[in-house]
Amino acid sequence: MSLNYLEFDYSEDADGVGTFDALAATSPAHQAAVLAEVASVLAWAQHAFEGQRAALDEGGEWDYDLQGWREFSALDVLHFDEHSGELSVQPQAAGAARHTVSLSVTGTPCFCAAFRERFHST
């Protein structure tokens, strides 16, 4: 399965426990596609390692952390008055929301190998 929005970075601790981290920030028009990818990844993990999701230090094969937030930004128009040497700020209206999703999937070496194979992640 190829992912269009989620690009995972991989790290591993000294015990071989691996973590795949992805962060996707998009406009509202692409939010549904990002969430569908997140759901696909988690559904695969849930199905492939059914009943094995738990904190790894409690005997689980895999676990995840999922967060999302919306950010609004507004442009400030800055003007420098050459005669007075002062700077003026004219705040503008906030633009469209930017949706950000953070997904971290942690697993044992067995889980990580299956994850890499399924999602072609390095």
C-alpha cells in the first residue's frame, strides 16, 4: 500500500524497539485523505497483530500515539516609515485552517518488519 500524505521516519532503541513517526500538515481540502491513511495504517496493524496492541513494556507487540490540531495563521502587513523611522503593523484576517496530524507507531522487531513490508517504509 502506498501512502500519499504519511511519510514515516524510523528510529530504533538499543533493545530493537522501533518507532515510525509521521507528521502531515494539510489544507482542509486534504484532511479527509490524511485521516483515511491514518485509519488504514491503524486498521492494518489492528488486523495483522490482533489483540496484541498494548504498551511494549507491558508485553504488547505494538502501540500508537495519535494527535491532531488545527492552526490558523494571519498575515501582518509591515510598513516602515522612512521619515519617522517607525514600523507599523496592520494585522490581516486569519486564513483557512491548517490541519496537522501526528502518528507514532511503536513495535517489536517482528512488528516493524511487517510494517516496513506493508507500507514500504524504511
